[in-house]
Amino acid sequence: MTHNYRGRIAPSPTGYLHLGHARTFWFAMERARSEKGILIYREEDLDSNRCRKEYSEAAIEDLDWFGCEWQEGPDKAGMKQPYRQSERMPIFLKAWKQLKEQGLIYPCEKSRKEIRTASENIQNTDLEPIYPEAWRPSSDVADNIDSPEGYNWRFKVPLDRKIDFHDENLGPCQFYSGKDFGDFLVWRKDGIPSYELAVVVDDIAMEISEVVRGEDLLISTARQILIYEALGATPPRFYHAPLVVDSSGDRLSKTYKSMSLRELKQAGHSPEDLRTSEAWWSGIEDSLET
Ligand code: GLU
């Protein structure tokens, strides 16, 4: 048994947490516990337009009520040593610089709409829009730029490369860069790193040995593996947990106020009830009464 397991839970304070979050975080906690490891609480609060202090405080309170425990990050009673991405800009900028110096990222002035339209002309619209290869600028375009400011920056993905990884829950997974996803954002024009970059830089800095998160982020793992390689780091293990869905198969989102942990609490459910409920085991929220 390994004793240096380091896991993390990484909520974004953009809404109240729901049962799906609680279940993923519970898995993360149990896996850390069974390895006698450490669980870190990291708040992913880079997007100041969407994140609210109220949700940040509510998440800590709700997870504490639910019985989740972590060893590093915000103290349940107050704010001991919070890890907030918004306070960690220097390490993200350092990674941006490293990627730029390797010629792996480029500034992009195309709008999302332009990319969608161009992509629809060449492929099935169900797939995520792929940034056209022909639009990549010449390789020296970023040479004289020394700050990410003012541009969207994209990672130049290898074309048609198979990215294989083993998921601890789902088994072998594979994606093709350039086909399943194209050049993705690493830095946003509004001045913050993208989710993909920030999460990798932080998981490296915090020496995370296993990432436990929702299955909706499976394809992100393939993108993130490319960033790990570019930064010369070894990816952690991954465990993608099944999502809680409604009876029509749609995933829950934090906008589902009715299934927030606080509403479930108000409706009289105890954490034990919830963890033994059909919703918990079946992953179907409609089996739970509010
Ligand atoms: N902050 C992300 C979310 O709330 C989680 C990202 C991750 O675990 O990698 O969906």
C-alpha cells in the first residue's frame, strides 16, 4: 500500500453544490482514506464573473455537513489555509511562459463563432468544434510577446495522435488529438488561465497522485495529458466517477436548485439517508424525494 497518496477535491464556487458533487467528493475522500493519504481542498475560483463568495462559503459548510473531510485547504470552521486558484496567478503565468518559449501555444484572434462555422464546414456538427489547422499562425508570431494579455492563447495539439490512458474506474481510454478535440484554450482574453492549464499546473504543484472527478471531464484528461508532457511532468492516476443524472439521462448542474445539498438538508434528508438512497447508488436523482 502506498502512503503518499495525495488527492484533491476542486469545486468551483459558481453555484450551490448538488448530490453529484457530493458523490464525486465522497469517492475522492474514500480513495484517499483507503490509501491513508491526504485530501486537498482547492477552490477553482478564477472566473470572477461566475464565482461568488456566498457559494464558496456554502460549499465548505455543505460538504462539512455531508461528512466530507479534507486535510489541506479551508478549515471547516473558518478559513485556515484556503487554496484558491485566484491567488496563484504567478505559477500559471510561469507555465504560460514555458509553453510559449517551446512554441507550443499561440495567440488567437478568432471568435468562438468563427471557429464553430469553420468546423461545421468540415465535420459532423455533433463533435466539438475543431480549430482549423490552416488558421494556425506562423511559428514566430509569439516571439516578441511577453505577456498573455489581450489574447486567447491556444495549445497546438499534435494532429491525429492517439492519447491512451488507464482510468481507475473506466479502464483503458483513448482519444485522438486533432480529431476528438482541436487546439484548445490555455489562456483567456479576459486575463485568466483556462481550466485545462490551471488544473494541470495546480495538480503538479500540489503533487497530486490521483485525480478523482466526474466522467464529464474524461476528454479533458486527454488534453491535460498533452500539457503534462509539455511541462515535463508525469500525469497522476485518474478515476472518473459516474455522474448523477435525472431520469431522462441529463446530468445535474448546479442550476438544479432543487437538488442542492442545502435543499436536500432542508427537506429533512440526513447525509446517511442520502448516501444509502437509491439516487446515490443508481445515479438517478428522480428517485429521491424532496
Ligand atoms: N472545478 C471543476 C468543477 O467544478 C473540477 C475540475 C477537476 O476536478 O479537474 O467541475
